[in-house]
Amino acid sequence: MQTIRIQLTTLADSEKLGRLLGNLAGPGDVMCLDGDLGAGKTTLAQAIARGLEVPDTCYVTSPSFAILHEYEGRIPMYHMDFYRLQDATEVEDLGFEEYFYLHGVTVIEWSSRAMDILPHDRLVVEIAVNDNLTRTATLHGTKSYAEMLQHISREFPC
Ligand SMILES: Nc1ncnc2c1ncn2[C@@H]1O[C@H](COP(=O)(O)OP(=O)(O)OP(=O)(O)O)[C@@H](O)[C@H]1O
Ligand SMILES: [Mg+2]
């Protein structure tokens, strides 16, 4: 497990991070976005979609009611939001686990609501809001995300 921490001083930094994640993503990747209400998870998911070449005409919104939205990009993006779920069994009942093993990229907001069913191999992005409203993102990933994390830390020097 590797961890990096980066500062997202402006909205543009969050967009840059998301685009990079989308550019660097490969088939079967699972990206978990966590953080309080309003931390910037959907903002990041929207930028990941752009990095995956989901067309600009395709408006990416939080799927909190639908729970899952699917977008066509360079590879598909499965955008999930677990905010309204009570626990992991609901994710199982909905059959969402299958998506983790398809060839698209799964992006999950509020993944911590269903920690038990997440695949071991995953990237977690935790966004914290600082007192001055800038964001700090902590990214941890298993071995297969090591190169991605190295690339990102080079793009966000301290
Ligand atoms: N790095 C940043 N700097 C400043 N503002 C930001 C940054 N990232 C996101 N924001 C702003 O924070 C607000 C909330 O963002 P967003 O909707 O993405 O949060 P969220 O984590 O998805 O919230 P929720 O849990 O309610 O769905 C938006 O107005 C967005 O523009
Ligand atoms: Mg959201």
C-alpha cells in the first residue's frame, strides 16, 4: 500500500487531479472517493470522466438517487454513489459488485458506506476540507496503482 498527500488549493487543482486519474486509468480500475458532504467528490468524478474522454456534451452528475450512472469514454466509467445506502448488503442486492470486475473504470462516491464489499485492489482518494476551504487529498493504492501515484505526485510537487 502506498500513500501520497497533495494540496488542492483551487477548484482547478481538483480538476487537474481528476483528469490525470482519468487519463491514467485502465480497464478494471476501482477509484473510491471519500470525504464529507461538499468535500469535492462529484467534482473529482466529473474531471475523471473528462480524463476518460467522456464527451463534454455528456453532463456527469452525482448518481445519489439512481446510485449508478454509466458513461461511454475511452473505456466506460461506472459512477456510483453509496450515500443513500445503509450497508454493504444493499450493494450486493443491487448487483453492483459485478461492475468492479468489468473492463470499465468504477468510480464510487461514499465508498466507505460499503467497505466490506470493495475489492482489495483499489485506489482510495480521501478529500478533507481545510479551514481556509482548500482541500487536502490523501491517495492510497494497492500495488497496481503505484505507477499512477508516482505520476500524480510528480504533477503535484509540494
Ligand atoms: N479544490 C477545491 N477548491 C475549492 N472548491 C472546491 C474544490 N473542489 C470542489 N470544490 C467545490 O466544492 C463544492 C462541493 O463539491 P462537490 O459537489 O463535488 O462535493 P461532494 O463531495 O460530491 O458533495 P456531496 O457529498 O454532497 O455529494 C462545489 O461547489 C465545488 O465547486
Ligand atoms: Mg457528490
